[in-house]
Amino acid sequence: MIEETSRGPVSLVDTDWSTLDLEAQDLHLALEGYVVVPGLLNGQQIEQIRGELADLPMNTAPYSEHQKFAKTPPQWHSAEFARQIGNPRLVPLLQRALGDDIVFMLGHYITSGPGVPGLALHSDYQPYGSKPKGWEESSPATLRVLIYMDDLTLDRAPFTIVPRSHISVHGAANPYVRYDHHADMKTITLKAGDAIVFNVKAFHGTHPHLGNEPRGMLEYAYRAGWARCAGPVNEWDEADVANAPAEAKPFLKPRNGGDAEAMLGTTLDAREGDYAGLMPG
């Protein structure tokens, strides 16, 4: 049993995620900043995606030769990866959390091998933009989905997160700050095919990869339709969108779309519509 790594103590989450219904998933995501969806992909789907991504060009991480990142968006390389943008078990949770108007913002593929150092706790929210990311991470209402292609064991760089950090307005929650670890950090292990859905404002990272077996991870990001980025981002290629699987197309909307200011001064009559989303869960 690994009790501590160079990224701090291991405090395992032991929640039985299979017992959470959709309402409970939504509430856990809203309050804790994350939730696990078990068995989102089956073995056949995982192997199909793995095979389709086998020749995807990859970049090497600057901090480890054993960490590889997709050089180009994998949803245009793997039809099965693209189909999962509209995964029927995932979409209801996204709709409860973000509303019916959802924009797909990111597809990514990452492999981690033995020797990769753990990722410091960080936020994927950069409200004022940054040189390395531009405006890509400036949307205030975004969820990321990580789907693991291999068992996420304690020795395979397991996911870490500081619960409720996404709702902190303290100076310590400056999203441009990173932490090597935190006393309230939780560690999550999973089975292949399980997914973590988390608020990008939550501080998260990984422990180092201490084992001998590599792991692959699929990454997706979605935002609420109103919550456009604070500055312009690149749009999807029209030809790629046209050729995408039907399951993905409802979410492949303009990445710069959304006009929250148009609602300024609007008062809605709650008796005439369903506005339950104002109170998650």
C-alpha cells in the first residue's frame, strides 16, 4: 500500500460510485467539484479507440520523455473517440450541470509511462488568459471529462483533487498558482473505462507514475453555451465537423459562440419554465 509519494500523502476516496443516481451525481459534482462515472466505456470501445489512435502524432512532455500528448485533436483521427463526445450515459449529467446548450471545447489524448513525475495541483481555469494557453481556458462554466483506458492504480499516476476548491474565493485559490500537494487532497483510483468529471476551477493533479505498466487517458471538455471564452479561440475546421459522427455533431458548435450579455436586465418567470438548474442536485 502506497501511503505517500513525492506529491504528498495518499488519501483514497472509497465512495461506491455505482450507487449514485443522476441527481446524486449532479449534486456531488456541484458541491465537491468532481464525480466519477463508472464504466462509461466498455473494453471493446477502449480497444477500438486505442487502435484508431495508434498512429496519432504525439508530442513529448517537456518534463518527462515518458509522457506523450496528442499533437492534433484526436476526435478528427478516431471516429469512436468522436462518438463519445455524445456518450448517452454522459450527456444527461452534462445537461443537468450545464444546461441543454452545451459546446464541446477540447479533445485530447495522453499516455503516461513509468517514471513520469506527478502533476502539481493546478486549476484549468485562466480567466485572464495566458501566454501558453491564450484564451482557451477562460470560460467560467466548463467541465472536463477524463476517461481512463487502463486501470488507474496507486502506482499508475492516480488522479488527485482538492474537493470544493472550485468554490473558494480565497486568495489561496488563485487559479494561476500551483501546489506540490495539499493536506485535504484526495486520491482517486479507477477501473479501465471509468471517467472523472470535474469543474475546471478545482485544483487537481496526479501522483507520480511508480509502476511498470503505462496508461492511456482520453480527455474531453464542455462548456455551457452562454459561457464563451473571454477572448477569441480557434474554431473547429468546418470539414472536420461535417465529417464527424452524428453523436458528436450536436456539441460541435462554434467555439466562440454565446452571448451572455444579451440577457442583461432580463427577468424570468420561474413559473413558466424549468429553472431547477439554478440549484444543482
